[in-house]
Amino acid sequence: MDNCQRKIGVSPGRGSYRKAVKAEKIVQETRKLLVQLFNIEDPESVVFTTNVTESLNLVLKVFLKEGGELIWAKYLSA
């Protein structure tokens, strides 16, 4: 992360200049690696978010329907 931010420092998909193209290639390569790791069919189904809160909100908006209930269970390891 540190290396990427210091040496590239741009958002992928925001232009066709050299650093933006390099950033997009890194994102696509990371998607391919995650697809292999988690046995996912479509690399485009891998979504990156800013943080865990954003990820959880996205999942809840997709799967939790109006009037539905969310049960949160916390598991503690021994």
C-alpha cells in the first residue's frame, strides 16, 4: 500500500495517463488473484471499498429487504 501510494498515487480508471493506467492494471491483477484464491468465476464481481463499514453497508443494502431483520452474532474464540 505504502509503495503504491508513494509511487503511483492516483485513482485507477480516472484517466489514460501513465500512472492511472498502471493503477488500473494493479487493480485488475489483484482481482485475478482474488478470483483464484476464493474460486470466484467473474473478476468483475470483486468489488473494492474504502473500509469495512462501507463494505457492510453495501452488502446490507443489497441483501436486506425492507421490513427484514438483521441478527448480529458475535463469536468469541476460547
